[in-house]
Amino acid sequence: MIKTSFLTFALFAVANGCVAQNSLSVDVTNPNNIEMSNTPIVISLKNYPLTTSSIVTCNGVEIPSQVDDLDGDGNNDEICFMTDIKAKGEKIFKILLDNKSDQKQYKNLTFAELLLRNPKVKEKNKHDLYLSQIAATDEMKDQYHLLHHHGVAFENELICMRFYFDERQTLDLYGKFHKGLELKDTQFYTSKEQKLNGYGDDILWVGNTFGFGALRGWNGSASTMMSDVKSRGQRIVCYGPVRTIVELTDNGWRYKEGQPRISLTERYTLYANHRDVDVEAWTNRDSKNMEFSTGLINMKNSLEYSDHNGLRGLWGTDWPAGNDTINWKRETIGMGIYIPQNYRIKELPADKDNYGYVIRMVDGKLNYKITYSSADESFGYHDSKSWFEYLKEWKKNINLRPIIKIKRG
């Protein structure tokens, strides 16, 4: 079954700003000989910039959807919903867009949080200074300890991770035993009582490695971090029943000595019921001669898989808290990364820290995907063989698309 697919389609219609509601019909056809499950359908609202809410139905049954403002200008840019489509099957969706009502609240299957540290709160999972975005200038030397759980975090019912608010910008992983949203309860710092009740916990020690697919610079011979920046930011773009998106920004980054400073934006998208994350990045300057790097941590004694054509993975076991072997148990994790050919310059030999790649932007953008599984999961993968087989299927299905036709009414 196809687990991952990303679709964006423009609505070819002229919106009347005086009309409160617009009706659309969306025909979704699966041309493949395999069922497509949990498939995101993402539709541009370019021609409907005043849209504030959506109702999506199929055969008279309402399904969850969300409208998202991606650039923060106060206008929603996309509508997103999910569907399953049988092999060679077809579905017709009716969409009602409104510009006066608030979006209907469905059960959230994703969540994101950005928290300031609150020195008055002693319990590590009770912090309460919630933010939607933050930026810190280079005058703040210890950005890492400014935020609770060290940076923005997001999750769906399968996976959860945080993004370090420092020059590493590493993705650190949380493992779950059972499906469900846990981040608001544990805040990445699971209490002993929560552990007894089946909550998950931090499962990875990252140090200065790539961790889980962090984007870094490349100086021609080695990976470089985002150390020399004028300001660093993090932002929650959205979370809801369908997807969550967070962004990282490095404004005035000295990408390479002797070169002008650039501004880099990274966007991470996680869909409901997916265990993979879409990574996008772009800069404010011509990037055709720039090189970047990414990859996966080389966990101690990990097994590596590579098809030497953009897909790389590992299965490894290590202590998640460095030298603390008293309060933590060893964690086993499977990770994977897929770099499409046009963004890939070369696969780097494994070293003691990483399984890496040198990569580039194409037409000013960079895209790749990352995925992981914790062996703690009651619903996931528990050995290297099954994990590597999943990675092969994951890559095979990434580029499969349904056919979408959109019309008014």
C-alpha cells in the first residue's frame, strides 16, 4: 500500500471577492495497480485568497480538512485533506470554501509546540510559555537554552521530533510505544509516572552529527554548521487533523568565507499517519553554485543500507543520553533518507559520525525525505531486515501520483 504521496494543484478559477462561498468538485483517480492509502491532497488557494474555512465531503460523508497560511501574511494559501484510493479507483470530492466562518475543528492527528523556558516551573513537562514563532540575534550566545526542549517540536500519532535551536539545527527523535499524540503531555521530558503509563521518550543521542537528516553547509571538503548568522528563527506554520509544518530560518548566514551572507529557510512537513517527513529549503540568493550536506547519524555498531542511488538507511542501538546508562535504556532505531537524483551531488563514505551526502538546490529549491521507526513501537518495525525492506518500498512509492481534475461547482 502506498503510504506517501504529495500533491499540489492550482485552482484554475477566478474568485469573486464578494462571494462568501465557493464550491469545487475534485476528481481523484489512482492510475496505479496498487492501493494508495493516507494520500495527502494539497490544493492551492491562490485564486481564493480570502478563504477562512473548508468543508470536504465524499459520497456525502464529511472528511477532515484544514486551510493553512504558509507565508504568514494572514491569508490561507492551501487546503489539505487525506484519502485512500483503491488500485485503478476513482473518488469525487466536493469542497465548500468560505471566507466568513472559522475552520471547523476536527480531531487533531498532528501537533506542534514552541515553548520558552519558564524558570518558575520546576516540572520539566509543565512549562507554559507557548509561542508560535521566535527569532534570536547573534548577540544571544546561548540560544540552545532559551527554549524548552531546546527548540520547536512536532508530532503525529506515529512519530515525534524536536529541532535544536542552535547552530546544529539537528532533529532529535522521540519514540512511542503506542499510537497517539503525547508531546503536549510529556514535552519531550517523560516523567517516571508517564513511562509507567506507556508514554514514549527521547530515543536518540545526536551530539554534533547530522542526527536525523539535518541540513548543513558544505565547504568543499567537510560539512559546516549554521554558526555565523545574524539571526536564527523557528516558527510553527500549522498543525491540525491533516498535517503539521514548522520552519527554521537562518538570516544573514555566512555560508562560506569570502561570500555574501545569505538567508536560508527550511520547511518540514509531517502528515497524519505518515512516518516520513518532507524537507524543503530555499535561499534569498542565487544558489546554483552553492553546495550543502545532510545525512544520518552513524549510530554505534549500526547496520547500513544504501542503494547508491539516493536511498540510505541504518538500523542501530545506542544509549540516548550520552554517558547516562543509569536512568536510560538502550534504544534501537531505524532511519532512512531519500535524496532525489537532481538534488544529489554525491554520496559520502560512512565515517564515525555520519552516513552523509553532498547536495544542491535546483531552481532555487531543495527537497528530500526522511523517515524513522523506533523498535519500542507496538505498531512498527523490530529488526533491520523488515526496516530495510520498508525503505525500499518507501522509495518505490514516493513518486507515484493520482490524477487530479478540479472544476467549479
